[in-house]
Amino acid sequence: MSDSNISQEFTLLPEDNHRLSVFCGQFDTHLRQIEQRLKVEIANRGNRFKVTGFTDSVKAACAVMQNLFDATKDGSLTAEDVHLSMQDSSVDQLLVADDVAEQSHDTLDAVFIKTKRGVIKGRGENQQRYLKQIMQHDINFGVGPAGTGKTYLAVACAVEALQAEKVRRIILVRPAVEAGEKLGFLPGDMAQKVDPYLRPLYDALYEMLGFEKVEKLIERNIIEVAPLAFMRGRTLNDSFIILDEAQNTTTEQIKMFLTRVGFGSTAVVTGDITQIDLPNEKMSGLKHVLQVLKEVDGVTFTFFGAKDVVRHPLVQRIVMAYERYEKQQAQ
């Protein structure tokens, strides 16, 4: 990255006071967010802006600002929009941490998933590649830290497949393993006992289809929610199956799950091998299967890293801090 300081002036057109107000945010909060993240200084008078900082940072900031101003043509702008726009900036990745591997320069055709609540697209090359692989292969793995969109994008693909009548049902599966705490004897039937473990999957479905629609599909068994233990002995045809939190499966469980996949079905397995909640003596099925199936044709793997985190920027820094710490401990 260049370490020379420069200033660059540019004008945002058209000169529209309302769009400028949306772009800058209340009390210029969006500009301050860009300054803090990209380590630049931004001054403006009306629609004329001056950005000062290191060369690469200034270029990135100008590009982000132009993209965000263009986005105001269609409506509002949130702090999340600003964050995600900067997330797509390659310079931002260098500023966040020097040890992040440089992203591939291979260009991928954008993949858009249409749901009744809007259009969903992958951010960055890893998410785009993940979506493409899910659409083209029958068994897919998404492995990486929290906040990288593994589960959310898998649910989006499932919803799109159901709406396009590519599959007849969606099956959501998760191992019921406690994350350190003891839940004890929960009230209710088996579905109610397992519901807390599947909440992230429900949340994504509600966002894409709406609460009432999801409830009706569950009643009609078009969307089925089940603990992993209930998969034994079944053959799942014409289904979109998602196994979430797969790091908490045993080697026997994940083998059992993968051999349930029938004709016309797509399976997506997601997990984070740095957050295993199994007892110490148990081998994680996800870690094991990554070695067993790495050369099997028709099975795809997408590995996400800290650079793919699309949540609050602090989440990205926390993930990277843990990665650095674990490397130091290993050495």
C-alpha cells in the first residue's frame, strides 16, 4: 500500500440536496464512518468533496463514496450499507489487517437470487462462488467463521429453488448440541425442544418469505425442521437440505446425513470448525469429512475467512484476533 499522503477533489452529480443529505447521513455520520474505517479525512462544501490520506485509501474512499451516492437514487442509505460497500473495497481489507490474503482477481458473473422480499446477491468473490457452486452441484460445504453468510445464502438458495419448483420441499437440519451451557429438560414436544437450535434458520426464512407464509409451509410439511438424529433411515428426494452447525456432528452422524441425499436433491452443509461444542473426546464430523471428501467429484467446498465477514466491522476484527492468537498458541 502506498504511504504517501495526497488530496483528491471530486464532485458528486447531480447536485441534489436531498440525495446529498441521505448520502452524508444525519450529522455526517456516514462520512465519519468512511473516515474512521479507511483512515482518511473528508471535507465538503455542498456536492464538492475533498479526501485526504494515503494514496490507496483516498482512491478507495472516493470509489466507495461514488457508489454510495449512486445508491441514493433508489432510496435510503443505512450504516450497514456503508459498511458493506467498504467491505467490498480491496484496500479496506489491507487496512483491516496486513495478514489477510490478497483476493483473487478472477472475475465472477454476479449471481442474483430473487425472493418475494427482494433480491439477494453474494458480496465478494467467495460468496459469489458459494452461490454458483450450490446452484451447480448436489452436495456443497460452506466452512468459515460467524458472519460470513454461509447459512443465510444457503437458505436463500433453498427459497429460490422452492419458488422455482426445482424442489418440492426444504428440510432444515441441525445437531442439538449445547454450546457450553446445560439446557436441562425443556418443556414441549420434540419440535419445540429443538426449535431454539434452529432459530437462525427460521429468522432467515421469515425475512425472505414472511412469518405467515413460513408457518403455512411448515404446517403443510413443505418446510420441515428436524434434529439430525431424525434423519436416520430416510431417503430425501426432490428436496433442498441444509445441515447447519455441522462442526457439532460426529463422524458417524455426518456420514449418515450425506448418505440420505436422494435424486433431485441439493444438500448444503455449513459450519465453523473453530467453534466446536462436542465433548473433547469426540472428533468433529465436519473436520473429518473435509479430509475424506476433498477429492470426490461433485462435492464442492467454499472456505470463508475473516475478510468475508459481513456483520459489524468489530466482528471481523474479533475473528481475526482469534485467528492470530490460535496461530501463536500453535507455534
